[in-house]
Amino acid sequence: MNPIIPTPGHEVSRRFFVKRGALAFAAIGASALFGPDFLRASVLAAEPRRATGGRKILVCVFQRGAADGLSMVVPYGDKDYYKLRSEIALAAPSHKAGAAGVLDLDGRFGLHPALSPLHELYRAGELAVVHACGNPEGTRSHFDSQDLMESGAGHNKNLATGWLNRMIGVCPEDAAHHSALRAVALTAQMPRSLQGKEEAIAFADLERFGVSTGTAAIGRKRRPEDPGMTGSTASKGFEQIYENAVGDALHGAGQEGFEAMGLLKKVNPRNYTPANGSTYPNSGFGRSLRQVAQLIKSDVGLEIAFVEIGGWDTHANQGSAAGQLATRLTEFGGGLAALHKDLGAKMSDVMVLTMSEFGRTARQNGNRGTDHGYGTAFFALGGTVQGGKVLGQWPGLSPDKLHEGRDLAITTDYRDFFAEACVRHMGVAEKDLAQVFPAYQSTANRFRGFARS
């Protein structure tokens, strides 16, 4: 098993290990960190965060690779859109366009037809769009922009923690009732946004719990050279891995954790049947969302879930109503709609936010694709969302309105989008936003109004 290697700002002390139970083991594809306390607390679960309702849950979906917001939410009412995209533009809604036309939202914007399951949620008032959103201080580098967005740091590359981890620290939750599964990433490695001092765990697949291979990690910054899967632990028992991780200092202290782990495994994701006839995409993204739903229904104290979906870097042959991008959007929209349907009434306590590091160029390139851009479209979905609206200030696509003469401008800072969910859904005090987003002042007057107060 590879050792746990903290990065600067993420030092893991012996005191931390003693306090948290000190079990580090590789499981479920790649990175995972659990301890006896982690597992025991997850089984016992936490009490509801608010006496007046259920535990509020935030699900973050990162579209890695820079999703084209101008194709997801098409500004068909902007005449310049068609001038910029002669081959890949989507048709305005009309009888002539039929199924190839966009799904009208408000007479100016329309959803890509591959997102038809989300159109139904929009019309039901449970999906809101914030267009021209992103990081005004970002770069055109995928890795750097993802890192900056997940850190919530604007352009500060030295901030070691992630915005979701910092948000957990200021949520109005009784510390005595924290669950070890309070913050979970369904990813191979701990995402940047959940790195920090607050408890968070990452596992790639609940169905492969305890039988796969990978690397143990905590508070480790994701690096381009990191392998997706290294080392072999399939032949080792958890007790052996436990002993390797913590040595003699806590010898024998892990039995409670192993018993709790056995209880947690009774959740048995392989036998899970989604409710209400919900069908998830047959993909890693669909599987991750299905497991998020199962964790929510199992009442293990989940408050934050992180899921990612790649494949948005459409430099060539992007397509319009059909093609490469449409295929990816079908998976994306189908997965989100399946989660909503599966959770049913529980969705009233769940908010889903979608995000991407930046958008695509407004003008198509010579390969019938789009290059790295700037602004894009973010979605908010759930029972606490005031949906049925395309929000934000539309900057326009005329040559004089484009960012650097090529991109959709940003009129909503991504931190204001996140902050609105923090305050109005998760109950973070507005005064504490400075801890979640240091060096940035987000206030309620910057919110776009997608979340109920």
C-alpha cells in the first residue's frame, strides 16, 4: 500500500490519527480514508440538522473538461449566436425544426434537446439556470481552472483547502452529531474542493467496497502525474492494512471500526433498486448518482456529495442536435433526472449544483468544434430551488461584448453561485462566507435568486 503523503497545508499529525481512529486503507478503485470513528458514526448517523425539517444535502456535479454552455442553454434569441456557429448551432424551437430544435425556456433561451428530462424539471419549477457564470480570474488551463474553482480562491493557487471543506466547518451543525459520512466524494481521488481539516472521504464505487485496489490518501492535492490506481491490497485483510497505517500506537483499537464497517456494508448497493421507476445511465456517472441516492436514503448523515463527469473538451466534431456533445448531454441530463425521480419526496431537502471550469469559445473552430473559453451555464436543481428561470445578466454575443473578442463574458462569479446555496440551502451565516471564500466578498445582493430564503 502506498503511504499517506500530506501536502503542505495538509499535515496529518499523530494526534489526528488517534482522534479519528487511524484506519487508512485502499478501497473501491482508488483513494479512500476511513477510521473506526468514521465508520461507527456513519452507522449511527447524525440527527437532523434542523428541528423543523430533514438534514439539508448539497450534491455538487463537476463537468470536467469545460462544458459548452452555449450548447447546453442555447441563446437562440441572440442573432449573433447563429453568425458565430454556422455549422454547430442548434435551431430555434419551431415546427420545422422539430426534434432538432432547442426546448424553449423563456422565449430567448432553450435547452439542448438531449436535455429533455431536465426540461420537464424546469417547467415544474425545480431547475434554474445561471448563464454567463464562471471564474473571472481563471485561466484557459483545464487543470489550473479546476483547481482554482474547487479551491474557491479566485486566482490564488496557494490556498491549500477546498471551498466545500471550508463550508462544512461553518455549517450550523452540532459537532457532537457529525457523521463520518458527512462529506463524500464518489471519485477515485479526493477532489480538491473537499480537501482540508474537516472530515471527508472519497471512494470510486460502493459496490467494490473493500475488495479493490488503489492508494490511501488524505488531504492530498490532486496532481496530473497521479495514477488512477496503484498498489495492490486485494490480498491484504483490513486488519493488516490498519496495522501498516498506524503501527503499534493504536494496536487493537480498530475492531469496533471493522464491526461498524460490516454494518455499513449491509446497505449492499448491489441489491439497491431505485424508486419510482427511475433508471440511471449505464455509466460511471450514473452509478455514482445512484449511490448518492442510496446514501441519502440510508440516512447515514450525508450532507455533501461530490460527483464528476468528464468528456466535455469538444475541440473537434462537437455536433449540434446529435453527435459527440449530444451523447454526453444525454448521459448528464438523464443522470440528474434519474436522481431527482429516485429521491422523490426526499428531494425537498436536496440541492444539486452543476459546474464546469470554463466554457467554450463563442465561435466554432475549423474542426467544427469549440476551443477553451470563459463563461458557461451552471444549473441548480432541487426542491428548494426557485426554478423555471434563466437567471443572470446576459452579456450578449456581439463582437464588442465578447470577452477578449472570442468568449461569452462572465457576469456571475461562481463564488456567488456557490454562496447562495451555502446560505439559503445549507444555512451558513452570511458573515461566515468570508471563511468559505477568502479574499472575496459575496453578499446576498449578489445572489441570482435561484434558492429560496
